[in-house]
Amino acid sequence: MELAVATVVNWLIISSMYILTALGFAFLFNMLRILNFAHGAIYMIGGYICYIFIIGMGFNNWVALVLATLIVAAFGVFLERFCFRPFVGDFNRTVMICIAIVVILQTTVNIMVGEKTMAIPPFAEGVLRAGPISVSYERIVTFAIGAALLVIILWFVNRTKWGQQMQAISQHRIGAALQGINVYRISSIAFALGCALAAVAGCLMGAYLRLSPFMGDLMLVKVLIIVMLAGAGSLGGILITGLVLGALNAALPVLIPGAASDAVIITVIIVLLLIRPMGFFGYEVEL
Amino acid sequence: MSDTNLIPSEPEKSQRKWIKPALLAGLVVIIALLPLLLSSPYFLHIMILTFIYIVAAVSLRTITISGQFPLAHGAFMGIGAYLAGMASRFLNWSPWLTIPSAALVTMGIGMLIGYPFARLRTLYYAMGSLFFGIGVVYIIQAGGAWTGGYSGFTGIQPMFGGSKMAYYYFFLGLALVSIIALYRFEFSRIGINLKAIAQSYLVASSVGINEGWYRILAVGVGCFFAGLAGAGYAHYNMVLSPGSFNFMATLWLVMYVLIGGIGSIAGPIIGTFILILIPEFFRDLKMYSPYISAAILIIIVYLMPQGLVSLPKLVRSWFTGSRKGERVTHAD
């Protein structure tokens, strides 16, 4: 019984972490039809910049989080202008430039950090005990921020003018431009937001787990799974698919120990993708 | 009178025709004679790895002529490698038996997997193959005593004892045979059908080309050579670890193809050479060497989108100002 309760709590926490990290990627995929393979690296760099602010300059955790997010958002504008805008519609070149960005960022961090393991100091101390369960406040904070950000992004996309302009661009770029939407400016804003979301996720996960130059790689796979299962055209769908992946990742290792659980999880994902390639909540897109 | 220069006369044309194959043959001869000049084991090792990856890269590019972009090629190399290794260690087969059989089984697995994946279009096929590649690595890691799990798989029989010279010539021959085979495949009737499917699957189906069958065939051929490369690697390296066939390996193979140029067979060959040899020149930089690869990527992406094979064309158009073959970008 206790194991079941612990697994459920685990499930919610893991799902919230995955959804939080996937938000930025899903945002860019839905709004700009761009598969930002550099998402993992940006997530990683956000965490490290936050760490520099906290440890190197002595800022408060939350202030450092905001500062890191702003810096990464600015970096996102730079990336959009020079690395993604020239290659709109060309999947090959987008993949190549993403790999270049990832390699440069990872090498830079690897050189500066080396073999040291580091983690961001926790955002919230202490443990909450309610009956048989004990959850650290850190996890609750991550969960809360993830949920809040999901709601905020959904509101932004559906209710604000900018969000609606992004939807227009995602449906028909030329048509949106004909309506007077400044496609370039909206793309910059979208990219800044996407990278900012990645940075927030990186900071929170850097505090919860540890920081490593390659932490983005593993996360990118999970993010891809969530976004592909949800499909293009539905930002809220990642809530469901994030919960599904979280359920698989929380429940299966209990039943099947070891690396075999990973293999089973991927098999389930592949079968789901074969059943409905365009995602369960989206429509088919041509990149 | 001036326009007689535009049409080369008959002797001129036949003279020009065999320049290209002659140059290629000369290049192969030079490569074959290289070990006699630089026989350091390290140089031989790098060239052997290059030959192995050339086979994998060219076969990956062959799959792309059918319009599919597989992101699981590293995993298929791994399947071939582990199959050959397991046959060598558990069944005691000779390398000359394990390598072809591993390649054939890999082709079978590729076609089996290709069957449900064949109905996925571009992006979704790429994602599906990506997840499949990751799954293969997990399966290898979960293999326990069969595959050695995380710590690797040892005990594979070597092919030739002693120096690497024999391996060098074996893999050079393997690469040449593979390149010629894939070249003939691409320009055969089957290859033309594949290109038709890539250009427009609707029109191709209307002419009677069975799209699904040909896509599976393309994946099968590509996986055969991937398994071949992997099996060869297993018998050369004699130690296998799942980490060498993961998504990063696939990504590097994709980069070899994209940097060299996806439009021709020479592309992946050039790309493999460049991306393996140039970082080796800068080996002294150790930690900084990935910067070199990234720099190469960036230069190619911005300046030579068609890949390095387009370099002669670019230089020619730069000098003469001609815009022949320039990519026309449409409004959407």
C-alpha cells in the first residue's frame, strides 16, 4: 500500500518535471514548426548560468533564476535571428545548426567545469510529511512552478494578442504576413519564450538533480517523446502525454528492475507512435 | 563560326569522358599504397575506422534517396556488431562467416522494422526511427550475460593476427565493394523507382510503383551495409560497448552525410574523411577539438548548403558569375 502511494506521488513529480522541460520545446514546435534540437543544451546552459549567479556572485536563488532566464531569452533572440531564421523550412540545415550549437555549448561548459559535479542549492528546504508520504519541498516547488507555467503558457497562446499571432503564423506563414503580422518579430518573441522556459526548467532541475554538461541529452529524448506523442497543434496535449510518460517511468521500474524497463518503455512509445503517428492530440504536419 | 566552340567535337568528348574514372582509380591506388609510406599503427587505425564509417554513411545516404530519413543507423551498426560478436564468441563461427550472416540478419531486422514504419511520412519516420535506435541501445544494455550490458562485450575472435595492414586492405576492399554495390543499386531500375517515390509518392503510386515495398527494400539495403560495417567493426575492435552505437553515433553518421552532400555518393565519402581526419590533425587540442567539428559544421551550413561536393560548382560560379543549378527558393 505504501509502495503504491509512493509510486503515485513519484508519478506526479516525475511527470511535472518532464512537462516543465517539454514546455519550451513544445512551444517552439507548435508556434514556429521548429524542432529545436538544441533545447537540451539551452536547458543545460540555463542551469549553469543560474549556478554562476548563485555561487559566483552570491545572489538569492530566485533572483538568479530570473536573471538566468532573461539572459537565456536574449540568447534565444540571437539564435532565432542568426541560426534558425535563415533555415526556415530546411530540416537538414536546421538539424546541422542545432548540432553545432549543442557541440559548442557542451564543449564550452565541459572545458570550464570539467569533472566536477555540482548542483544548484535547493530552492526550498525541508520535507513535507503527510501520513505515510514524505515529499521534499523542493519537489513541490518544481511541481507548482511547472503547473503554473503550463497554465500561463496556455493562457498566453489562447488569450493574448501575441499568442494568437503566433497561432496564425503556425497555420500559414504567408497568410499571417498578409494580415500585417510582423512574422520576424513574433518569431523572436516566441524563441525568447521557448528558451526562457528551457532555462527555468534547467535551473529547477539543476537544483533537484545535479548539473552536468550532458544533462540536456537525456532530457531531450524524453521531451521528444512527450511532444511527438502529443502532436503538433495542441500545447495542452503535453499535459496528458507527460503524465503517461511519467506513469511509465514511475511504475515500470518497480515491476521490471534494471535496464529492461527502459527497453519496455521505449517499445510502448514506439507502438503508440505507430498507432497514431501524428500524435494523439494534434494533426499531421509537413516540416 | 563562334558557336562551334560550344559543342565539343567528338574526340574532345570521348577524351573528357574517362578523366573522372581515371582520377578516381588513381585516388584508390594512392590510398592503397599509403600504408607503405605511413605505416604507423595509429594512422592505419584511423583509416580503418574511416573505411568502416564510409560504408555506414553511404548506406545511410542510400536510404535517403527514397525520401526517408532514418535516425537509427548507428543502432543497426550496433545490431550487426553484436550479432557478429555473439556468433563469434558463443557459436565459434569464423569471422568470414559471422560478418555476412550478421549483415543479412541486420537486413532482415531492418526490413521487419521498416514494414510498420513505411507508412510514416518524413518527420514521423525520423522520430520513429530515432526512438527505435534508442530502444536498441536499451535492449543491448539490458541483455545481461548475452550482450555484456553496460560494461561491454568481449571475446570476439580477431580476423587477422598481427599488424593492422591486413585489416587496412580488408576494410579498403570492403568499402570499395560497398560503394560500387550501392552505386549500382542507386542507378538501377530499383533506384530510379525509389527516387520517383521520393519526388512524389502520389504520382509514383499512380504509375504502379508499390511505395511500401520499395521503401522497405531501401531500408533493407541500407541496413545490410550498416550491419556489414558494424560486424566488421566488431571483429576489428574485438570489444563492443553499447555507447558506441547510441544516438550520438547516428547523429555523427548523419553529419558525415549532410556535410559531404546528400545528393551524391561522393558526398558521404568526403564528409566522413573530413570529419574524421580534420579533428585528428587538431588532436593536441584535446578538449577543444569538438570546436573544430562545430566550426566545420557552421561553415558548411552557411556557405555550402549542398555539402562539400558542391564546392567545385560554387567555385566555378564564383568565378564566372553563372547561377547554374542555384537553388530557387519559392515563396512558401
